[in-house]
Amino acid sequence: MLKQLKSITQSPTFKTLGIFAGGNMLVSVISGLGGLLQARWVSPVVFGEFRKYGILTSYLCLGLALVHDGLMRQYPYLIGKGEQEEALRVSAAAKWWYLLLSRLFSVLFVILAGYSLFREDYRATVGWGTQIAAVWVAYYGAYQMVMYRSSSNFKRLAYNNLISSTLSFVYLLFVKFFGYWGLAIRFILTNIQGVLINQRYLPVKIKAVFDYRRLCGLAKISLPLAVPGYIRTSFLGATLSGVILKYCGAEGLGLYGIALTFQGFALIFTTSLNQIFTVKLTSKFGETENVFSCFRYAKIPTLLSVLSATGVAGAFCVIIGPFIQFLLPRYVDSIPLIQILSIHLPLVAMGLPFMAIRAALWYKTLVFMALFQCLACLLMVFILKKTLIHITACMILAEAFTLLAGYLIVGYQYKVERMRSSK
């Protein structure tokens, strides 16, 4: 194992991870400082009011189900098999779908904003208007992330994120002087510039082409993959936000939102590792067509990720209390939420090998894990008290139970495979 660990730490992938994660850590510091300033200038009630308009956008992410997960699997998979021309044709068809949905949902939010303007509800007008930028990040921005796949691409992406976060920090001036309206201005500028910068340095620029056959091919792969992912992320997240808004009000949603923001800062290294190794594992499966060899390949990276994530989570739990009490006293009620959400860090790290299941198209396993997590979480929320702490704890517990179930399923499949091969 030591020999394998040494080879990994000296590999180009590890160096790329260092640059990518290091760049993202710097981005996290800048974003963290920006988040602190924003939280000092905006109350939980105002922050929650602004966030509520994003609940509908989260539900609309279902539109990604037709192609996104299929493209994430097929693009590196086809390249791993040496079929680069087909990979580009599939990407062109997918791009057409991303652009179509970005435009359609932009029209939807223009209508909602126009209706609010007709009713002279100017805060709602601006709130719905900001979701136009969110839609372009959610859809076309998702396409851009798939196109950044090689080591040099990840380095470029780190630079892009650094540029975008620096400009976003400057936009805090709008929040300082205009409050809620400044939040909207900063949100729009930050999201649109991110899409434009990533487009400027997009590694592969191809023309969007309507290709019914390839879209159907992507849909056959994507829908069984995407629906479980949608259930576990967008649907569950939006539903929990709706529950919090109903039972805890806009202030509760604001406290929950700041807790998620701090969690995102702490997740930088783990998500950077997962982003790189998702591509690596999918390409590895394209080469070997063997799930269990991919699990063995991911063993050391997963161990390193879990250890580092556990260390970060522990340190985070210790320092976050005094930190918020001193700098953000209005958000002191978010401290226990952040400490609970810190458990998410090692859980995300433990989920790295399951990218191989997605590459292998183990649909039944993915659907089971998604439904298990969603139902377990919502059932616990229904049974327990509707407080912020209880709702947050339910989310983490459901994720932990789902990971355990996933590893048990993989272990059983591995045992069955060995018994078959021994006969």
C-alpha cells in the first residue's frame, strides 16, 4: 500500500489535484471573506427571503435528467475507448438540449417577474429575475463543466474560478449599499460572469446540433442515472427548503442557507478530488469494463479524501462557534447546523467509489440508493420535530444510512462475482 500511495502522490493526477484544490481553496478563502461581509450586512430574514426564489429553480433541474448524466458518462467513456469523434457528436447534441432549456426557463422567469411587476411587488420581481442567471448556470454551466476533463483543463478551471470569485468579492459593494437589491445585483453578475469566463476558455468548442438519434441514446443512459441523482439532490434539497420555510420562516431558511454556505467552503478539497476522479473512474471503466477494478483503483484516493475530510470537519466544528459568535452574532443560531453539516464532509469522501457504479450503469442500485435516502430523510422529518436542528440531522443520517446500504450492495455483488468466476 505504501508503494501505491507513493506512486499516487507522485502522479500527474495528484499534482493536478494540488493545483485544482489549491486554487479552489484560495477561491474558498475569498468567497469566505465575501460571505462574512455579506452576512454582516444582511440579516437572516432578508437572506432567507432572497433564497426562497431558488426553490423553484431546484425543482426545474429535473430538465437536466434527459442528457446531463448521460453526457457525464458517455463523454469520458467514449474518449477512454478512443472514439473521440463520436464523443464530440454526442456533446454537440447535448449542447443543443442545454441551450434549449436555458432559453425556455429564462422565458418562464421573465413571465413570473413580469407578473410580480404587474402586481407592484418589486422585491418578487427582482427575486424571480435573478433566477434567469441561475438557470444559465444550472444548465449551460453544467454542460461547460463536462467539457473540462483533462489535467490542463482542471488547471484552467481553477484559474477561472479564481477570477470569478475575485470579481464577486468586488461586487459586495452593491450589498453594502443596497441590501436586498445589492444581493440580486451581485448574484446576477457573479453567475453570468462565471458562464462567460468558462465559455472563453472552453477546451472544446463545438456547434450545437439537433440530433434526435444521439439525444435518444443519451436519454436512455441519462434518465435512469439522473432521476436518482435528482431525487437525492435537487428534489430533496428543494423539499427540505420548503419545509424549513413553512415551519421556521424566512429567518430559518436564511440560517440554513448560511450553514450550507459554510459547508460548501469546507467541502472544497473533497469536491475537487471527486470532480477529477469522476472523470478518471469513468475513463478507467471505459478501458476495463470492470466495476471492481475501478473500486480498487479508487481505494487509496478515497482513503486520503476521507482522512483529510475528517480532519477538516473536526477542526471546523471546533472553530466555527467562536468564529460566528465574534463576527456574525446575528447568525449564532446557525452554529449547531454547521456542526451537524460538517459530518457531510467525510460522507462525501466515502462516496467517491460509487462513481464507478454510475459508469457501469447499475441502474437498480442507483435508484434504490436514491429512493432509500429520500424516503428515509422525509420519514424522519415527518416523525421528528420540525426544527432546524432536527431537519438538518435527518438529512445527514439518511445520507449515512444510504452509504452503508450502498457498500453492502457492492460487497454482495463482489461476492457473487467471485463465486461465479471460481466455478
